[in-house]
Amino acid sequence: MAKIDKDKKKIITIIFGILLIIIIVFLLWFFNRKFDVTFDFNNGDKEETIKVKYHQNINEKDIKVQEDLGESFIAWYEVIGIKEKEDILSDKPFDFNTKINKNIRLKALYETKVEKITITFDSKGGSSVAPITINKGEELILPKNPTYAGYTFKGWYDINETPIHNNALLEENTTLYAKWEKIVPKKEEKISLSLSRNTLHVNGIKKATATAKVKNSSGKVTYSLSNTNCMTINKNTGDISVSSNPKNCSNGATIKVTAKTPSGKSATATIYYEKDLALTYDGKTYTKDDKASGKNSTFTVKANQNVSWNIDAAVKPSYRYTYKDYKNKTATSVTGGYTIDSIVESGAISKITTDVKVTATTKAKQKISLIIKQYVA
């Protein structure tokens, strides 16, 4: 029994010794680990990697400073990640008092030297524009446009006639030249309107033409009427036509014709729709060709508007006669008659009658003829 206990103790001692050796080996390995510290001197083009023992600082002799890397060197920054193939750096420079417990990558940052360029402006006679200085490759913000009396500013151009606009990227000192366009005073637009005739009627002349003459205008003239009850107009040609069934036009109408340019300049003229022609004789009104009779050797016929009169014998008489000549007289009324010169036939004649034709014609060529059986003697 004593021998068995002694063997057990021996086994336990061996196991404990092995465990102790493993622990010692692990501790020796753990505290003697080394980590890679990579220095990126020039954006990946030049690197250097050193080994640093666990929980130790980077040796000062391994740290390159401004004297080694140049005046533009700023500091070392730890690379904490990569995004879209670009290194993501820590917010602050790396603290070389940091104990190293992992592989790290440090990147050198340098002050970028910005080259300045000057943009000079030649206003070519316009108001002066001061030169500006910007960073090379920076977007150009153009100054306020110059002014030049009698001209419109068209933009800035370089020596090669290339237009230079806002946000242009220039790489060197540049002179820009103003381009101007002379202001040509706009000629006054004029329009006048004439009519081929200014009176129309459904029972007479039914058509007229409005003609516009324009100066210093382009585009088509359009025509219109102030009232389309009695007549219509072609808006493109100016042709005017009496309506086939004029509405409310028996008493005539005064209508304004307008011609207008595309810009709105207009001219007007007046055209008249004549009132329906009527004649009054011996108290009766006639609106169409008709016959009447009178007891006097003279007669008076009145029209409801100014007309051209014509008076003649309706039939050829069998005796010689004279009459007052009112042919082509223009008036609202006319008086006429016949007088017997001599009797051709033999025998006594107590009463002679003759037919007198009175015709009235308006300016629009309305026409009414009235045959009056007149007692001459």
C-alpha cells in the first residue's frame, strides 16, 4: 500500500513538472513576441518594416524625422483602415510612447506646396478689372462683368479665342480678353393699313382687301375685325367677305379692321357695312325695284343714305321733251320732271303721261330703280 502511494506521488510530480515547463515556455513566447511596424515614407512607393518586441516602444533610431524626410514632413499617422483603396488615417499623429501590442502601419504626411497663378483681365476699352491670384488647379470664379457704353459684354476669352467661364481650371498665368458686341439701336417698327374699298353690302360689292405695310418688322401680319356679324376676314391674307346671311346689319355697321405684327404693333382702318337701301316717293317707301305714279309734272325721291342718282325715260315717248339733267348726281334726294316741247301727233291732246325711271346707286353698288308714271300735261 505504501508503494502505491509512492508511485502516485511520483506521477503527480512528473505531471506538475510538465505543466510548469509548458507555462514557462508559453510565458517566454508570449512576452518575447515581436510585431511588425511598417513605415510608409511615400504613399506606398517606399516602405520600411521593423520588428518591435511585445509591449515595447519603437526605438527612436528607427523613427525618421523632418531632418531625414525634408522640411515638408508633418508627422506620422497610423493607418486604421482602408476605404475604396485609400488609407484611412487616425485623427491625430501617432504617439511614439505607445506600447506596441499588434502589427501597425504608419504613414508619413507632408505639407503640400500650392503653386499660385495670376489671372489678368484686359477689358478692351471697358471698365478696368483687377487681376486675381488663385491656386493652380483651383476653380476660377470670374469677377463682376465690365461695362462699356454702347456695347454688350459677350464674355472672357483667352489668347486662342477660347471662351473662359466660371469654374474653369487654369494651370498657368493667363490673360483673359473681353469680347464686346456693339449695340445697334433698334429701328422703330411701323405699320400702316389700307383698304381696297371701305363699303360693302350683301346686295352690292361683297369683297374687299386689307393690306398692311410694315417697316422694321419680321414675321406674318395678322388681320381681325371688331365685328363679324356682317363680314369676315382671312386673318392671314386680309381678304374681307360679306357674310352670306348678315345678322343685325340692316341699319348698317361701322367695323374696325386691325392689322397686327408679331410683336404687337398694330394699325387700324374703318370699313362700313351699308344699311339696306330704301327710297321714299310720295309718302311710300320702296326697298326694291317698283312702279309708282304722280300727278305733278315734277317729282322728288329721297334715299335713306347718300346715293348717286340717274333719271331717264323709262320708255321712248312719241313727242319731243326736255328734262332736268340729274344724271350722276350724288345726294340723298333728287327732284326731276319732264316738260313737253311740242306735239308731234295732230289733234288736241288734253293729258300726256310718260314713265320716268329714277335709279339710285350706293357706294357699295346697291341699286333700286323706281319707274314713275308721271302726268306731264
